[in-house]
Amino acid sequence: MKYVCSLIVVKDVQRARVFYEKLGQKVKNDFGENVEFYGGIAIHLEEHFEKLLRIGKNNILKKSNNFELYFAEEISKIYDEMKEIDVDFIHEIKEQPWGQRVMRFYDPDYHIIEIGESMESVAIRYFRSGMTVEDICKGTSLPEEFVQKAIVAQGNKI
């Protein structure tokens, strides 16, 4: 079986499409009531979704806080962009116990969005701050090979 995408239900497909395009998502197919993005996300019109499943409007929960879409990006840049469009932050940028900086907020239909820096970026940031490979591995739980590869890929010498 081939995995295709995660599908989230939205009240207004056009509003949701614009929002996800601001997050850098590119439309793969637009079928009107259903828009598929490259990368594995699709949005589906709530009204149509209700009819397909025959579940009734009251059975589609808003702000359930039990699922999130996760994106990796240079966090400071996207943070400023999200502040400009006034998203509803769950929390602004914070550092996780393993060193990754992340932020979480709601999309227009109250699905949780998490944006975090890549773990390669964490390793590089720590290396540039003067940490040894051993210390980076200890602080992040990343394998040594992963950390070394990330550092060298950026033109650094270990």
C-alpha cells in the first residue's frame, strides 16, 4: 500500500490554500473542494467531507489538539512572516530539551502547525557556538555520524 497524503478538513478551501501557500507549499492538484499540495498535505472542504462520510457537521471537531502538521524551516524567517499575518500562536519560538527551536500555532481552521529548525541546523548551530561533536551528540541525542555529516556539509572542518 502506498501512502499518499494527510488530509485536513477546512471551512474555506481558498483561505486555507492561501495560508498553506504562505507556508511555502506548492499546489499539486486543485479539484475545487479538495486541494493537494506537493509534500503530502491535502485540504478538503468541510461541507463536502461531511457528505462523503455521512457523519454530520457536529462530528467534525475544531481545535482538537491531537494532531499537528510539522514543517522544517529556518525558524526566525518564518516566525516574522507568521507574526505579520497574525496567527494564533500556541507558543512562540522555544527550545526543546534536545536543542531544536520550534514554534506552534493554529492554521485558520485550528489545526496545529509546528515549524522547527532541522536537526542538521541544530548540530551546526551548536558547533558554531563552540560545542564539540561529542557534546552535541550528548545534548541532542543525535548519532555522531549524523552530526559530523551535517557539520561537514556546511563546509566546516571537525
